[in-house]
Amino acid sequence: MGKTGPMQFRFDLETIELEPDGEVLRIWLNRPQSRNAHNQKMVQEVGDLFIALNSQPDFRVAVLGGRGKSFCAGADRKEQVAPAANDLQARYIGQLGRRAARAIEDCEVVTIGRIHGHAIGGGCCFATSCDFRVTTSDTLFYVPEVELGVPLPWGATPRLIHEIGAARARQMLMTSERVDGTTAAEWGLVHEVVLGEAELDNAVDRWVQRLLSLPAMSVQMSKYQMRGYSQMSRMGDLSEFDGDASERASRTSDAQARFGTFG
């Protein structure tokens, strides 16, 4: 159940915990028993929540983190999903991840990713969708989709190219290279790296306080500018079909064999 904030912000959530703190909203992925592996419900709730934040101007900063040992360990491969009622519903479900990542990216509130443990697959997508990212040196960033026999969905490929450049994105995606927090900082995937989780909250709070110390309007308008200029890269955005490509690839024999045994 979501708590209340300055504008009595209420949100009924099963997989996310909200912690309002003045002008800051701390958002916790809250499936610690599975290292916050995302199920369909979590992905839907992330998208709904960040869209709803657009109508909450009293919050200036949102910090996205994960309860327990990890930020987000990727897809919950133990989840049993009911078959879609029809092709249209199947396509809607296939686009939930892209919708959630885009909702974080386009949120009116400045977003900070508090990343520790694992940021795998969709977890890496959640992280890279945040405006700023702070992590620990031993955090694992990893997109295993190619190893699993499917392309990376959620509009994550153009986002990674935009954030770290085509050469590093190619290295990370096409070879499924595992990247630790220190390397992530060197590549520009994160903005700050600390030695361990004991230092992580202090580092995040420094970013929060710096943002709050600046004029609210100029910070928000700067974010609008950054978002507006980045829209140019969305012209002819092929990520509209990420869900379709992923669904089609997941039915290949390679993907079915690897997804069932990978790990």
C-alpha cells in the first residue's frame, strides 16, 4: 500500500513500496525474496506509478531503489502467466516493459537510480531510464537476452546507445558482457560509484540535496530541454516493435531451450 505525501498521493501497489519524504519520493521495488525480479505486475505498476507522478508537482525528486540484496535481478522466470485472451492483449502485455521504461524516462520529476546488487535485463532498463544513477562497485549490470536467444526489448537498445555510445552498447548487448559498477562508471552507464552499500545512501542523498538546492523551475526546464533534444533520436523509433520482435524470437527452439536452462 502506498503511503501519503505532500498532496496526499495515494497508490495501491503490490510490488512497490512508497516512502514520501517532503519533496522526495523514495520508490522501492519490493520483492526482496526474489531479488526484486520483475513479474508482470511489477512492470505494470512501475509504468502506472511514474505516469501518475506527472500530476504530483510537490515531489521534485524520485529515488528508485530495491529492497533486499538487489536492485532488480531481471525477469521472474518462475512466474506463471495466464494466456492472453487475444492477440491484442498479448501485444499490450508485450509492450508493458517499454511503457514502464519510457514512463521513468519521461517523468516530470527528476529521477535517481539507487542501484546495488544486480541490475539485470529489465532491471538494467529501469536503471538506465533514470536521469541519474548511483551504484556500488560490485553491482552487476548485465543484459542476457542474446544469450537467451531473444533481442533486447523495452526500447533499451536506443537508450543504451544514447547513454554510453554505440561501441559500448554493442559490446554490452551483442556479447552479453557482464559489467561491474566500476566499469559502468568508466563507460558512463552510471554517474557515481561507491565501494559498498553502506556508502550508497549517503551518495544518493548528496545528489538529492544538490538537486533540491537548485531552483526548481530551472532544473525542470533543463530536464525538458534534455528530453526535447533526445526526442530527435526517436524519429522513426523502431522500439515500437520491440515487444513483437521479442515475442516472435521467444518462440524459437533456441530461446525455449536456453530460457528454460539458463543460469
